[in-house]
Amino acid sequence: MSDHAYHHGNLRSVLLAEAERTLRDDGIDRLSLRELARRAGVSSAAPRRHFPDRQALLDALAGVGFDRLAEEIGAATDRAGADYPARLRAAAIAYIRFATRDGALVDLMFAAKTRVGHAVPAEGPARLFATAGELIAEGQRTGALPSGDPDRLRLLLIATLQGVATLITSGRAPAELADPLAADAVALFLREHR
């Protein structure tokens, strides 16, 4: 049974926390509503009040991931202060740390978001993309980043950071290089504008 005590009214959050733990520890193939119910100490039918099927659970879990990633990036850039390169570096480090800590969740997030008919709550992805878009727009306004299509630049930056995270999670780069590689990636984006 989970170390989360189930109390009336919080079953949804308990199930999502258990699902995230299962995803992280055992992979997506081990996620089932029945097993989550067992871990939460409730009847096998109880999760269906919140998630009619496994896909609904996965979409909700993707939404949680988008929310948390947006929060972590926002908090990191806030802590970095007003210096734009420091803010972009903090955002990159936050992304790579999240993606290396919760790689299966990141995979689920982006797969769910692009799946036709998905039910991922729109607020999480919108907030994440708005946060990233604002950071890119700020860099372009201040001249720290090149002008041009901000969406393409955002995609390029995310692809670069996701590539670094994939190298680390696959063991092709050591984990201790996560922060330095994030800083190096940002430096390349800012190189011509120093």
C-alpha cells in the first residue's frame, strides 16, 4: 500500500502520485488502474470514478508533468534574477534535470500531447509553452538571441535540451555533465550576442 494515506476526496491525487511513481520505477507498461487501486488500498473499481480507462489516466499524468515542468522552469528563472543569460541557463538546467529525473514522464507528456484525440488538460502545455515562448521573446527583445521566428528558436532549444537529456538517460553521457551541458547549450545560443 502507498505511503500516501487515502482520505475521502483525494483519491485522484493519490492515484496520480502512484502512477507517477510506477512510471518512474517500473515503466509505462506496468501502469494499470487495477494495480494503482491495490497500491492505494481501494477497490479495483474506485479509480474509474476519476479515470474511465488507462488512457484517461495517462493523459491526466501527462498534464501533471506539464504543470510541474512549467513550475520548475518558472521557479528557476525567477531565482536567476534579471540577467537574461542567467535566466535562460537556469531554464535549460531545470529542463534537463526534470527530463533526466523523469524521462518516462517527459516521453509520455510529449507523446500524449501529439496523439490525436488526447485529453491532456490544455492548461499545462499552454503554460509550459508560454513560459518558454516568453523567455525566447525576452531574449529576442534584448538582442541576446537572434531575431527570426520565435517558435522555431523555441523548438530548436527544446530539441537541444531534450537531446542532452536523452544522452544522459541512455548512459551515453555521464549524469554529472547535465548542468555543464545545459550551460554549454545556452552559450551556443547566445554565442554571437555576447
